Amino acid sequence: MSTFESRTMSEQSMASQVAAVVQGRQVSEFGEFAPEARRGRVLRVTQVGEEVLHRRCADVGPELVGSAELAGLVDDMFRTMYAAEGVGLAANQVGVDLRLFVYDCPDDEGVRHVGHVVNPVLDERDLDVAVEVESEGCLSVPGPHADLGRAEHATVRGVDRDGQPVVVSGSGFFARCLQHESDHTVGRVYVDRLSKRERKRVLKRVEEMREQVLERRVERAEELVQELGGAEEGL
Ligand code: NI
């Protein structure tokens, strides 16, 4: 999911006591970037219309859980998400047909949530109550945003890269992120939830904005080499 500039974030006391909520657990210290990003490489972000974004991804099987391959993918996804200045990224957005996502996203109280979820399952009980309409965007739909209703609270259950159970909950903007990323893992892009007319408007804006957005990502990837080390690749 992408950030939106118009958003205002309320500063609350919890933000000063908790540096971040990592894998669903509060921690008192956390750096500017998730440590995974130092090890990762920037991969190309797939775009709306590419087949891998529009079908349910494969579950991550037991042969991959705990593997260097899966850990490396999480590293690459964090690095790619930061290069694209996003707050969430699913594996099919880097062309990998697996059900997992990463996130580094604030909630409406200014608390930062960071982590990854493998084989995420969204708790459906939250979805029909307290819908909030807010602006939403996606790294695979580069440029525009659109208003979209989402449940105010969301919980996702899954495992981490080593197979340990993880439960991630949040409200407001972070709840939106959890719903948006869970959608990706089952082949749904946020524009699929828009009216036909609004979807058309958004996709037209992509054509106008894409080039500039992608140029910005290349620049940001280069800056990250200074900030994090490593080398930019894959763009
Ligand atoms: Ni997205």
C-alpha cells in the first residue's frame, strides 16, 4: 500500500513509549528501517494488469518455511517497499507467487507497526462493522489514490518466516493496510473494489503519473544505498 500526502497523523502519548510494534509485539527501540532492508535488494514492482497480481497466490509450503530463500525474499520485499516509499508490500508485487506480505505502517495513533506475515488469514468478523472511507493507494497502481471503505479494525493471523505463529491487529490506517495486503495475497487489487467509473479514472491517472513515480523510485533506491549499504538492483 502507498502513503498519501494529505493524511494528518495525530500524535499520541503511546508513540513516545513504544518505538514500534514488531510482529505484533511492542518494542521500546527500533531503527528508522527494518533490519531486513540492509540485507535486501530492490526488486521490480509488478503493475496492475500483470497476471500474478490477479489470482490467488500459492500458500508458502513447509519446505520453504525456515529456509534462507524465504528469509531472503522478506529482506528483498522490505528493501523494495522502502525504495517505493510504501507502507506495505505483498510477494506478488515483486512477481513471486506466494502468500506473504511485509509492512511498516503507522496507525491513527501514530504507533508504527513493522513486520511480515506468511500465509495471512484476515479475520472476517471485523469486516462488516465500522467501515471507514479514506484515501487508499497501491505501489502496483503507481500515482493515484481513491476513496475506499474499509473496516476500522483488522486482525491477521499467520506465521513468520520460521513458522512461528503471528497475530497482527490494528485500527485505522494500519487496519486498512492489513486488509489491502491480505487482498493482494488472494489476487485482489484495491481498484477491484472501486466502482467501474472510479476504477477507470484511477487507471487513466496511472498512465499520466507512472513515469514520474517510477523515476522517483530509482532515485530513492540509490539514496538507500547511502543510507543502508548494499547496491540497488532489479529496477
Ligand atoms: Ni497494494
